[in-house]
Amino acid sequence: MRVLLAGATGAIGRPLIRALADRGHEVLAVARDPKSNTMIRALGAEPVNADVMDRDGLLRALRGRSADAVLHEATALKSAGRKLTDADPTNALRHAGTAHLLAAAEHLGASRFLTQSLILGYGYYDHGARPVTEEDPFGIEDGGYADPVIAGCRATEEQVFAADLDGIALRYGLFYGPAAFSDMFADLLRKRIPLVPVGGGGVISWIHVDDAAAATVAALERGKAGNAYNIVDDEPITWRQFLDAVAAAHGTPRALAMPTWLLRLAVPYLGCLMSDTTLRVDNSKAKGELDWRPAYRSVGEGLGSASR
């Protein structure tokens, strides 16, 4: 297929270009900065310089082109503020950015659209010991700090499922691997910044960016229209376990603990996620319908492979 990929220079974008090219797909990679063009070509894609948030400019950049599918992986996580709002750049990409890319899909004649969603759309609270499936409630706000994230996930999914094409939502776990959260936390560990809540924090599901890319290609090729898929590894872990794995892989000191109240005060939505949220997510549907398996069953396995 010929695929338009938005978010081509992000943590998942780079391994996704390689994975698509390896499967014989032709990739048009959207990037705002022309300085990224050399890297994009080296990965095996053709750059399209445009801003997803500029609808008219995006359509102009795509004039005369065609594609079979659009992949929405655009985020701006590095630009997130201490307190999230509806105007947060990534939330804007999930709301308006999705609408602009759906317009691009119509312009290109694409019949398939995959969007990046998150398991965080299930809610920042204790879901208990039972693994959460795609049948569980999704996108329900509760008045908490994380409502903009939940609303953003719901907005992108609703738009894609309502569009007149084959829409699929990929509910990724938290990303780790090159240029993802594990690298960010490794930098903080080197600075000896207290990170982990006292007691180890809640449980969350993760996914290596290479496994996320492989699952995305599988969904492009075999995913069922109108469906959401949980894309996570096999072993949910506590934040203490995650940070210990990061420290071991990167050779940093172990994470210092900090009181939960202080974490919530410093970064409210992150404190809510790390302290209050237990979210074990089931990946059986993706394994069954997409014929996909994570190469790394756990964070320790994935980060350990990189350090060997």
C-alpha cells in the first residue's frame, strides 16, 4: 500500500517507517521541518513537509498525490505543560489534527485510517486485578487532572469511527525504547531527581516502540474496520519496577522515592497516573485478530536486549 504517515519523526514514527518499508509499503512521511528530510529518506520514506495543524497547508502539500491509507501517529509530548489542558499540543492533534488528517485521507482517496489512541483513555484510577479489554468503558471523564488526555483519546477514536472509511484505533501502552519515555526517565535518574512514589506506585502496561510499530503494520494489513486494539506487552509492572529496569539498562542510579502528595503537587496528571492508576491491559484481541505477538514480553526484556 501507499501510506501517508503523520508523526514520522516521533518515537514510534521512525521504527514504523522501517517496519512499513520492510513489508513493501510505500511511505509518504509528514514532517514540519525540512531538516528531517534526510533522515526520513534514509529510513526509506518520501518526505512531505507540512504541519498537521494547518489543514490548508497540509492539503496543498498533498496536491497531486494519492494514498491507500493514513496513519495518525502525530504527538507533541515534549511540549506538554505541567498541567494539561484542552489546548495541550498533543490533545489538539487528537482533536483538530485528526479532522485535518481525515480531510487529507479524502483528498488522497485513502480508504483506510489508523489513529494513535492510548490505554490511558480507560481512565486514571485503580481498575483492579482484572486485565482491561477493548469491551471495557473508554473515554469517560471523571473531573480529574487527566480529563484532557481521556477526552483527546475519545475524540480521535470517535472521529475515525464515524468517517466514511475503514477506521481503526490503536490503544497503545506507554512507549519505551529509543527516544521514548525510558530515555526521558533515564535522563532524570542521572540528575538524581526523585521520581517514584513511595510504595512503588501503581501498575501500568507498556510497549516497546519496535513492537508498537510491528503491531501497527499488522493492523494496517489485517485489522478490522471499526475496531480498537490494545497494543501492550504481556507483563504490566509497577513504576518502581519500570524505573529499576531503566536504571539497569542505562547504568544510572536507582530512582529516589518521593511522597505521593509532592508528586501530585509538582506534576498533577503524572502524579495521578503514577500513584492512583492501576491499569493491567489485555492484548488477546490484537494477538488473535492481527496475528501479532510482542517480541519483548516485558520492559525488562526489551531494555535488557538493548543493553547487551
